[in-house]
Amino acid sequence: MRNAKRKQILSCIILILIVFTVQTSAAAAVRVMAAASLQEPLNEIKERFEAENINSKLEINYAGSQALFSQIKLGIEFDLFLSANLYYLDQLKKENLVAKDEIFAKNELIIIINSRNKKVANLEQLLNSDYSLLIGAESVPVGDYTVKMLDQYLKSVSNKEKRQKLKNQFDSAVVSREFDVKSVLNKVELGAAEAGIVYLSDYNQDKNIHKVEIPAEYNIEASYYLGLSQQSEAESEAVKFYNYILSPEAQKIFGEYNFKQVKRNE
């Protein structure tokens, strides 16, 4: 009888330990909110980090930076926020939700053309064509950068009438403003529009698209920001991954995907 009770008590203790271990493991997962344009390099970085840190687990949610910001504002818990611009990170800092932050990568804009269509040489040729155009919504970093790039380009056009004509042609060409850059890329690749404006890091020669570079004098340098949550429950692992993103190993991977690498505290 006593042996049976001991076995029962022992079984209960083992069950409690198993449940506690599972709960502890789940709580230790680092919750990462990352801009959609980071998906390919960050998946590779995640794989390497977890291989080198076998007790670490990363859960990454990809979306437009503005969508991730909205989720955080609604109370979704996070450990790291990787934004494609400074604005949304600054909003979280103002509410004391971010403990520290740094620039971890840079990017620039390009024009993409579906390969079934004739490649244009530059932005002016694109605007003078009858190609339909996809861009990011202005609330999305890539859309905001696109508007700024267009403004800089139009300032380089001295003739006022020509400048207004090009602006009107741009507005008329836009058939949709997407809420993340991957939607622009995928829809142009599938032929939903002839052209789009995306990041250089989105371009892959294997995809069904041509690349048209935008000159540096009116291109926009997009800075990506990494923020550590003020309330991180998995602080030690979150800090470890924060530092790993800024490490030479991770920076090399970003470079392989056409991001501009940065030195820490640049």
C-alpha cells in the first residue's frame, strides 16, 4: 500500500517537473518581430544561431514594420523589433517599450520589371512607358522611401511642366499600394503588374524579373533598426540574439542578400 502511494507521489512529481520544464522552455523562446524584407537573411541567421545555441529558440513574426508596430501597440509581447525605418522604433521608445537600439543593416531601392516585358533603362523611361506600377503604401517604410525618392528625382528635373507631367504619369501608373514589400515583389513576378519598386535585397536573379538600378543622387538609403524590448521575459537569450545580429557572422549573411553591412555603433 505504501509502495503504491510512493509510486503515485513520484509519478505526480515527475509529471509536475515535465510540465514545468515544457513551460520554462516555451517561456524562454525569443519573440522576434521583423520587417518582411528581412525574411531570407534572418531565416538563415536564425538557423545558425539556434545551431550554435542549442538551448535557444527563436519565434519570428514577419510583416510590414507598421503592422508589427500595431501588433505591439495592441499588446503582443516581443523581445526584439527589427524595423525597416526609424519612425516605428522611435514611437515604441517614446512609450518606454524599447531598452536599447542600433542600426544593423542598410538597403536601397530598385525598379523591377516582369521579365515578359521589355526592360527600361531608368525611372524616366518607366514613367514614359504605359507599364502598370506597384509600390508600397506610404505607411510602409518602402512606400515612404519611394515617395522620398520620387521627390528627389523630380527636383532634378529643371523644367516645371516636364516635372509635373512625370509626377502625373507616376500617379497614373500606380495600380496598387501594398502593405509590405514582398507583396510588391511577388505580384510583379506573377504578372499582376509590369513594374514595381522594392529593395535591392529583394532582387534575386532566379526570379522572373529584371532589375533597373536607381542612381545614387536620388536613391534613398534605408536604415534598419534593431530594438530590444524593455520588458523582455527571455532577456539573456534576447540580448544574445541582439548581439548576434550585429556580429560579423550575421553581417556577412546580410551582405550575401544585398544588404549593406554596418559596423556596430555606426
